Amino acid sequence: MATASDYDARRTPDVEPQDAAALRELAPAASATAVVDEDPNDVLFYELPGADLSSEELSVTVVPQRADEFTCSSCFLVQHRSRLRTTSSGLPVCADCA
């Protein structure tokens, strides 16, 4: 049979007194900050083999905005009119940004 627990009772610390003294000794060493020597001239460039895309052209088909769509003035995504909300300034915003 399980015993009742008093959750309002004061909890005893898990750390023993001798462990607390050892932790206090380590505290100054743990608070020391590490100094990282970074030289901005030591920038490493990683080039993947076969990743030269300078001769490639990006081809994207642009679809014009339809009559039942609007552009949100907050997130600038094209949304359907059913998601249209307006702000106090009268700008169109989507339901997510409202």
C-alpha cells in the first residue's frame, strides 16, 4: 500500500555537506571564462566537389496573383481571401498574423 506524500513539506537537499564544500571549491574554476582566439583572416572556405553552379540559370515560373488572393502586409505571403483580416490601420493581414 502506498503512503501519502506531503508535497508542501520542506524538501531536504540531495547534496551532502561535504559535497557542498567540494562544490564551493570548484565554483571559481567553473566561473572562469574561456578565451577563444579567433582571427577574422583565418576564414576557412569549404568547396564541395562538383558544386560550381556559376554557369547555371535559375528558372522559376512566376504565377500572377489571382482575383481571390491577397498579399499579407505582415508576412508578405499570398493567401486566399478566406484568410483575410484587416488591422486597425486598414492593411490586409492573414489570419495567422492577425
